[in-house]
Amino acid sequence: MNRGEEFENTFAPACKNRRLTAGEIVAGMRFGAFKYDLLPPNVRKAVDEEVKRQCKESEHISYAEESKWRVELLKAARDLEQRESGEEDSSMMDAEPDASAKAVLGKREKLGTSGIRSQ
């Protein structure tokens, strides 16, 4: 299948586009504009290939894993704030102020993720 191949719109009469690419159909399916069951077999095959391609491109991080990182980052920020304000006991003052925050951010950079969760 050619990635830019367009398909005649015979499956969604409410859509005003006469021709659609597989990427556009996948995007429309996410919003409920197109129903997979109503797609012609050749369009289904192209949509399946497009979904596989999109899944390979984006590395998925589970919500639970991301939540753990956010908690670690918040704890590191809280600890840093306490150290700067002098609220923490002196035993923790030996550690580098940003060590835990750098560790959390380093994990994100290694995986190439940002602070915003992708949908």
C-alpha cells in the first residue's frame, strides 16, 4: 500500500470528502466519524497497516509507569524546596540538591518522553 494512497469515500455518506487517505480514516475513527465494520476490505487492510505503522512510531509508556515518574519528580521537588528553606534535618544536606530530580529527568530523557502524556 502506498502511504499517500487515497480511497473513494463509499463508506461514510455524512463525510463531505470524496477521497480519504488511511491516516485520515484512522483519525476519523478515533473521533467516531468512521466505523471499522463499514469500511470496504481494501480500506480495512490499509487502515490496519496505518495503525501498525503509527504504533511503531510512537513508544507507548503505561499510565502507571508515568504516574510513578511524576510522583518521584514531585517528591524531588518537595525535597529540594525543603532543603532550600532549611526545613530538613542536616543529615540530608550532604546529598547533591538536585540529585533525585536529575535522576527522574534522566529516565525521561533516556526514553525520549516529555512531561506531557501523549494520548
